[in-house]
Amino acid sequence: MSEDVLLVEDKQVEGSSPEGGVISVWTLNRPSKLNALNAKSHELLKSACSRAEADDNIRVVVIRGAAPLPAPEGKRPKPAAFAAGADISEFAGKSSDDVLPFFEDNAWDRVWNLTKPTIAMVDGFALGGGTELALSCDMRVASDRAKFGTPEINLGLIPGGGGTQRLCSILGYGKAMEMVMSGEMVGADEALRLGLANKVASPDELESVTMALAENIARKSPYTIKVAKRSVRAALDLPMSEGILTERSEFVALFDTEDKEIGVSAFLERKSADWVGR
């Protein structure tokens, strides 16, 4: 990427098949602003999504925030942050007509609509748009100092990047209402209990725990992973009876794929599967 507000690094996955599989790690890189999302962040995230969708070698996307910069002498260091919301300076003086085009084509939806698995690696604050970015990912691995929150209510606003809807899907109606209306933060342990976080680790172990999960997924059949994501997502949009029919249709169709034969044979022969991705 030409700008440094988003750093993109592809990490090779040993043992992936087809060969060449990578985990694409995207680092929100505005540490002086606690990695707050601005217009440029959104543009680069959208570009990264387009690249990830088009590149068959990218098996999993991990999104993280840059670590705090060293504090100047005599100054208190900034806290860790995944993304401490939106850059509020960009809101001043804006009308609905000004912001509508941005929200009609935003990075949260682009991440949400990726067919590749996505994991948010959350260390420290994930607030407002930062929580919404984490919610746009399929999974969230948090450090034990992570804090999630939707404080937009304190600005006379509500979440606008899908937060009200995705929080309700994950947490249920009552807890989503509490977070949105109070603006209060949820710590890592409560996030784990509520299902907002999949795993919690110490800050020192956060990367290794996240990457272990990503590598596990990246070694599966990329085609079957795509079908699995599509099938689970159907549960969010369809009544259960229709969702079960969708799952059945996806399951049956996999019996016509090469990877199903490869996986079954590998299991019976007690060896690793060498997927072909179709």
C-alpha cells in the first residue's frame, strides 16, 4: 500500500494446500491517534478487501492495530488500541448529505462481505467504529486488556457501521441496547462470556494465539472454508427452516468436489489432505 495508515503483510502458511497459502495481516497504523479510523483508512481497507477477494493465495485475513509509539520523555505512554473509533475531527460541520456517500460504501461492509475468513486481533481499546470493524470480522481474539464499546451516544449519534445490527446478533437484544444506549465499555472477560470475543490471551501471547487460529483455518480446503462461511452466514439472514435447507444443499453439493474425495481418502488412509481448492 502506498500510504502508511494501513500496513499490509502476507505471511506464508507452512503446510497449506494448494501451496502458496498466506495469511494477510492488515495493521491499522495511526498509533498517535490510537489507530482511529479516518477516510483514508477506509479507502485502504476497501482496497485491501478487493485484493484479498481476488487473490486465491490469501486464505485468512487478520486485522490488528499498531502498537503505541514510545512516549516522549516525561510524558505518559498512550494505551494500546485496536481502533479507538472514528476520527471525530472529520465529523465537525458535516450534514447528512455530506456523510451519506461515505456510509453507503464503507470499509465495515466490505470486510463483512469478504468470502475469506477474517479475524480481528484486538489489543486495548476497540471503540465506536473500531468495535464495528471487529464486529465485521468473523472472529475476534482479544487481549486481557481489550475494551469494546459504542460511545457514539455521547456525541449525539448511534453506531453507523453496522454496530446496532451485529451487536444484537452476537449479544442479544438486551445487552446490545445496554451497550448502545449507555456508551459503557465491556472488558475482555465479559466479552468472552458474551461471545463478543472468541478467545482471550495476554498481550504477549495475543499474536501467537491469533495466528495459531488463522493458520489452522488456512490449512483447510479454501473452497470448503468458503462454503462453510456462506452456510453459517445464512443463519443470520434466513429462518431456521430455510437455513437448514441451505445447509443441506451446500453439504450435498460438496460431494461433487475433488476436495471431498481428497479429505475422505486422507482420513481413511490416516494422512494429511493435499487440497486442490475445488
